[in-house]
Amino acid sequence: MKAANRIILPGVGAFGDARKKLEELSLVEPIQELAASGKPFLGICLGMRALI
């Protein structure tokens, strides 16, 4: 994931389930770090809310 030039996190579904799955896969922190690094990031609807 760190080699990605940009990040797109789509968002369709239930917020709670999506956030839980991101946490189970240990993806919340890496995605937040990449987004904060200045790489282009597009969080669509739930995809953006799930990282707040």
C-alpha cells in the first residue's frame, strides 16, 4: 500500500460494518497515514467518514 501513488476509498454500505472491517484488517492507520502524507486521496461518502 505504501507504494501507491494515490488512494481511493469507496463508500457504499453500513458505516459500522465498514469501519469494523477496516479495523480487523489493520487498515485504518495505514490509510490515515497515507492520506496525511500528501498523496492524493479520494474518500467517497462512507469511505471518507470511516477514517475520521
